[in-house]
Amino acid sequence: MSESFAELFEESLKENNLKPGAVVTGVVESIDDEWITVNAGLKSFGVIPRKEFVDDGADLGLEVGDSVDVAVVSLEDGQGNTLLSRFKARQMEAWTALERAFEAGEVVKGVITGQVRGGLTVELGSVRAFLPGSLVDMRPLRDTSHLEGQEFEFKLIKLDAKRNNVVVSRRAVLEQAYSADREKLLAQLAEGAVLDGVVKNITDYGAFIDLGGIDGLLHITDIAWRRVKHPSDVLSVGEDLKVKVLKYDAESKRVSLGLKQLGEDPWASISERYPANTKLTAKVTNITDYGCFAQLEQGIEGLVHVSEMDWTNKNVHPSRVVALGDEIDVMVLDVDVERRRISLGMKQCIANPWEAYAAEHNKGDRVTGTIKSITDFGLFIGLDGGIDGLVHVSDLSWDMSTEEAAKQFSKGQEVEALILSIDTERERISLGIKQLDGDPFMGFVSEHPKSTVVDGQVVEVDNRVAIVELAEGVTAVLKASEFSQDRTDKLQDQLKPGDPVNAAILSVDKQKRQIFLSVNAKVESDNRAAMKAMKDQQSALSGPTTIGELIKQKMEKDD
């Protein structure tokens, strides 16, 4: 023979189509503490670590001469050795079994080993699979730790050997297992039916009830007629109870259940039992940022909004007014049967301080109070009865700017003010400080109408305008064009602060509280008066020039 044994052996391998990854059957040649030698009919015996023949910590119990399937890792490692693997063979066997189950739509068994992002890991023999969180159970589970280490049946929904990607579903198996009982139950389901169930899971928004093959949702609002903080306050997992079917969607197979509907609705005659303006005693059951809930009877609660707790302290937190368990006096303000809401009030059970104040005070009264706060728009003054009045910044001073006037006051200062208006409905009292004194501007204008000649003193001047003080708290404007009949470009060259000014009132703007002066108008007035006086004098010197004037003069003498 011209071919060597090695060539013949290589040729035989080609005929058998052996290559790395192929699974062959070998015979155990020897066993020691660390290695198992296997004769797979290749170039040389393969040596495989003993740990690859161990399953779940237990020895597989192999003996010399036993047949075992192994995977070819390498036909030649460069040193004449053949590398075999029992682990890879078992893995390939597992993949083959999974592929058959996947094609046939069969279920497989596996053990849930731990949690990963988005779901759980499952060991399917020597293959690791992923179980998405949404496919763990027929209902959402917040805690899955009790499932770890347990063996379950799973449905293969995705299998990709190249990417070593396996996705399984436990939910599909559960749905299939319950399908028979579920179909039987669904045939009996109807709105209004009363069924026995077991509390299966409790969430923040309700509880899932196992009806036997299908779960129904008992929403938190349908547990009891009274307000329930959390379903766990009323129900517990494993509890048996009767429930009423409120709604059944045949297409989505969703069932809405009710527990409170098995009892009488306490809202049925609520309007007759609690008409508006009824005063009664209630028990505080819950406190929120916007008010408190008070129980009128079992299953009936009303809301006392924070704005209805006190006439004056409207920004205080409800917890500073009431405490859980307090017995409080309330008045029924409104009953909304459709929305199942009752509005209650606490302050309505005591006298309204605004009405009491209005009964004892009138517009124009002088009052004294302490400044409680200063804001951009005015001062809040504390008045009798624990109420506040507002002095708007525009009512602080007749002549100062609002900012300058506000600086004259400080928190805690006692001030006197005049009542401008009382609005009990809007709970507002308007006060004024400047009104305590007469308006100097209007008083001056009433005594000095247009064209009146007045005297003043310059307090400010620039090139175009001079501000002239006419009286205490009263100023006027003198423009350069009204200072002289001659053109004046720089009024500062003609006037300075402290100079006296004698001018006529040109115009008055009462809305803007401005008086405009004119020296020119005063000069023209003086000229007209001088001309008139001169004419009168000339007439007296020349005597009467007509018969009528002579007769008039004779009559005046006779008189």
C-alpha cells in the first residue's frame, strides 16, 4: 500500500464528515480522580475533565467500558492529541431537544435560577434561557423571589442557537393549563353574577381575585362604600370572599368585580339625610394638604377644604387645625350625589368676623391697628376680630411716590387709618391713611381757579422746566416757553432753586394732579388791566362829550 496509516485515517474522517463540533460515541477507557479517558475511534484517546460528567454536584456513575456521547473540540491540537468535551455534547443534545420541542410546540421543564434586568433566568438542562417579566405569570408580579429555585414548565417562544438566545414563557403554559376551567367559567360569566373567589394578589390600585381559571380585578373604589386608603387595609392574600361581576369584556376576557355592591348603597338617600346647611358632628379620618376628610357615618365621608376651616387663617396647613380622630362641628355646604362628594365647612359653625365687623363699623370711620405685613401693593393692618384691612400704596400719601411713602412704615408699627369700604362677601376691607388729612392739591385748586395769579418758589429747575412750590404739598410746572415772551433756551440761566415766581395758573389736570403756570399769561393780564385803567382815567379827565353823558353826570351829582 502506498498510502500511510495516517493518510488512510484522514480519509476515513472525511468520509465520516467529522469536524470540530460533531458529536460521536466513545467508550470509557479509564477513570481517575480528575480525568476520564474516552476512546472515540479517532487518532488518539480523548481526555475529558471528570467535572464535565457531574450533574448538580452528583457523579454520573460511569464505569470503564460504558458508552458515552462526546463532542469533538479538535482532531489535532498540534501535539498529537484529540480534544473531546462531554459538556458541549450535552449542550448540543439539549439544543437538539429544544429544537424538537420548539417545532412541535411542546413544553419544556426548567429551573428559575435568578433575576436579571427585565425578567428571570431559567436553566433548561445545560442551556440558559430568558424569561421576560411580563411572561412570568398570568398577572403582574411585583415580587418573584419565591419562584427562584423551583422547576416549572415553559413554552419556547424564541430559539436562536447561533446567538445562544432562548426566550421562554411560563404564562403561556399557565393559560393553557387553565383554558379548560376558564372556558367553563367564561360561559357562566354575566354582569350581576355573584361568584366565590380567593384574593390572589394585592396592588396599590386594587386586588386580583382568582375565580377559578380566570382572574378578576377588584378595584380599590369597589371594595367598600367608604374611602379605602390601601386594599391591604381591608383584604389579605388567600382570603375567601364573594364578589359581584360588574363588567365582563368577552373579547379581552377582562372581568371587573365589586365587593361593596353586595351591600346597600349608603348614598341612595344621602340628600334627604344631609340637606344643605345641616350642622352636625363628624370624625376626622384623613388629613391632606388641601383639607381634611370627616366621616359622617359608616361609608360616608365629606371634605372640609382648607378654605372652609377658618375665616381668617386660610394659608395654614390643615394639620395645624385638626388631628386624626378629632370630633369636629361641620356644616353641609353641598351634596353631589352623582360624583358622590359632600362639601363640608367648619368656619360656618362660628360667627363670621367680617359680618360682625361690618355691623360695628361704617365707611369713613377712623380705626387703629398694627401693621402685620408690607407687600409691593400695600400694608395689611390687623383689625378687631382677627381680620386684616389693606391700605393700598396709592392711599398712603398725597404727595410722595408709592415707594417713598411705603418706606415710612414698618412691620409691627401701630397706625391710624380711615375705612374706605367694607366688602363682606369678598372678605375685604379697604383702608386709607392719606385720607385722614384733606387733599392739599384739591383744596388749593378749588380756591385758585384757572387764570388766578399765584406766588411760589422754585424747588427744581432744568433747561426746559421749573418745579414751583405754591403751598405745602402743592407744586406746579413752569415751562420755559411760558416764562418769557422772548425765546429762552436755558431756563437754568434765568431761574435757580429758591427764586420767587409770580405767575398765572394756565391749566389744571386733576386726574394727573398737575398745575401748569405761565408768566406770559400773568404779564398779558397785567397789560390788559393797565390799559383798562388808563382808558378809565382819560375818560374822567376829558369830561362828558355827548348830551347823554351830560345827563348821566347831572343825575349822578343829584344823587
